[in-house]
Amino acid sequence: MTTRLPAAVLWDMDGTLVDTEPYWMAAEVELLGSFGRAWTHEQALQLIGSGLWDSAAVLQRAGADLPADEIVTRLTDSVRERINAEGIPWRPGAREFLEGLREASVPTALVTMSIRTLAEDVVRAIPFPAFDVVVAGDEVDEPKPHPEPYLRAADLLGVDIRDCVAIEDSVSGLTSAHASGAAAIGVPNILSLDDVPHTVLWESLAGRTPADLVGVLTMAGERA
């Protein structure tokens, strides 16, 4: 029976660490509105957790008449402006849980489909050294739901992905984490994760401690 902490904890950012999904949705509405096109909440839900260039292709088909790189830049700039104006909207318990992991000397990585500049904005706003590694969406060949982002994070940390725990809030993100071989924790935010492969679902990160991860690794090992 596993009684050890994970070799590393790999964190999604948008929707898991910080509650920025509404910022992305608003940016999409604003972008398509500039072309006189509507963008519904239901359409926006389909992009949660997706790679930004995949999202740009969807937005192009919906009427955003811009190159993909410019769409990504406009969306990211909009989200960064809101973060700078309103501050970081932390998910319940996320910052405290992250700090507990750092105090327990558990290596951590941020694995996000946002581009590095936005990821670094968030990392700089954390009042302690939060991450050993950042893997951003503009640094991978295959975005989530492909396992590459999580496999890259484990490789950069020099650990076996099967000894890691990943924390995700989206369908594509949890699919990526589970496919990588990590023990995958789903923390639903906007979307249900009941039908997505996972190790365990937690209602919230509030009150969670590093000790809770021992049992998660045990479950993952039993299901392997």
C-alpha cells in the first residue's frame, strides 16, 4: 500500500488554480461581437480547457476574421487586463493547498494551455515560490486533451509521471492528465466531470492537505 507523497503535483491553471474561465468567455464574446457575431454560453463551454490555437480555429469558423495568432493575442490580452484590474480570482482552497505542498517539499508544475506570458502573470502574483516548472500552451506541439503537456512537465521535473498527481477542472484537461498516466484529480468548476476518466473527483480543494494525496496515489495504483 502506498504511504508516500507524490513525486510531484501538476496543476492546471484556468479554472483549477484561478477562476479565470469567465474572463475567457467574456473575451470570446467581445471578440466575436467586434465582427457582429453572437457567441453563446453553450458555445463557450465547448472551449473550456482547450488549446488556444484550437479555440482560435473554432472562433474563426464562428466569424472571427483574423489570423489564429492574433485571436490568441487578443483573447490573452483581454484576460490579462482583467487580472491586472481585478486581481487574481483564486479557486477556493487552491492557494492554501499549493502552499501546503511547497511546505512539504513536494515539487510542483503549472501545466496550462494559456500562453507563458499569462502564466507568468499568475505565478508572479503568488506570494511564495509556487512552481518548479511551467509548461504553457505556446510551448507544446499537442495541447490538452493530448497527454503531452503533462508528460513534458514530468520530464522537466525528472520524475516518473506514474508517481505524479495532476489536478484539473475541465474535460479536456482531465482527459490529458489521465492519459498521461498521472493520478488524475478532477475538481469540477463549470463543467461536470462525472463521465471523464479520472482517479478521483473532489468537490473542492478547500481544506485539502498533502496527506490527502497519499490515498489518491493508492487508488491510481490499484486501478493501473
